[in-house]
Amino acid sequence: MGKSNPKLLEQVAKISAETAVQTAIEYLEQEKQKQKKMKRDRRLRNIKLLLRNYRSFTVHCEGIKVGLDRLNNMLQIDDLETDEAAIESIKRSKERTLAIVKFIDQMLEVYKVLSERSEKPEDLRQYQTIYKMYIASEKYSAEKIAECHKVDVRTVYRDINSACETLSGLIFGADFIRFDI
């Protein structure tokens, strides 16, 4: 076996270390991008979940004031054995639901204004699709919405996805925006 060249070994070690570091950096960047995508996907799923449950939330909120007053009365009555922690938890849940519905209502109003001001007719159609599908007192089916707008049912679902993207930006703010640099 021949003599080993220390300079050559040093260069090989240096190149190997640089390659390993570069590979690790690339791997970490890919993982970071995956996490961002998963977070974005969760937010879209959450928007759709909020919209699907919007009518239930609004019905629930109609009686919240009365419900909160009753819960407060229960807490003020000393001679009843009540589980104060449970009642406080219920109160917080009801208050949080009310706050969420009010915020969603505000963002839907902003989305409506943006859609009406847009020069693209599909923007208004997307808002109207979301409204008819999830917000209006009478729920429309995708087929009925497609018929109303004279589009294919697949377009209705694309409109829902696009509207959810816009609503996600309004509801979650700048955290939702994807910057492609």
C-alpha cells in the first residue's frame, strides 16, 4: 500500500464536510417548506370547517346572551353546589364562539366588499358561491349554485377553494400569505 498524502486527505475531508453541511441545509430547508405547506393546508381545512359549521355557530350564538346570564346567575347563587370551574369553562367556550362568529362575519363583509369592487366577475361569483353554500339561511347545493351561475359543478368547487384561499388571508392575515422568492 502506498503512502497517503496528508494534503489530499485534508482536501477530501474538507469537501466531504462541506457536502454534508450543504446536504443538511437543503434537507432542513425542504422540511421547513413542508411544515409551511402543512400549516397552510391546515388553515384552509380550518376555514372550510368554520364555513361548514357557520350556520350552527350562528344558531348557537342566538341564545348565548341568555345562556351567559343564566351561567352568571348560577355562579352568584351561594347555596347551590355548583362546579365553578365547569361553569367558567362553558362561559369561556360560549364567549369564544360568539367572538369567532363576529370576526367571521366581519371578514365575510370585507370579502364581499372586495368581491363587489373587483373587476373580475369570477371574484363576485366566488363570494356568492360561499354565501349560498355556507352563509345564507337557505343552503344551496353545488348543483343548484352551478345552475344559478351557469357553470359546471367542478367550477363551483374550484370557486369554493379559491374563496377559502382569500378568506384564509383575511382571517389569518399575513401568516397565510405564501411569498415565493
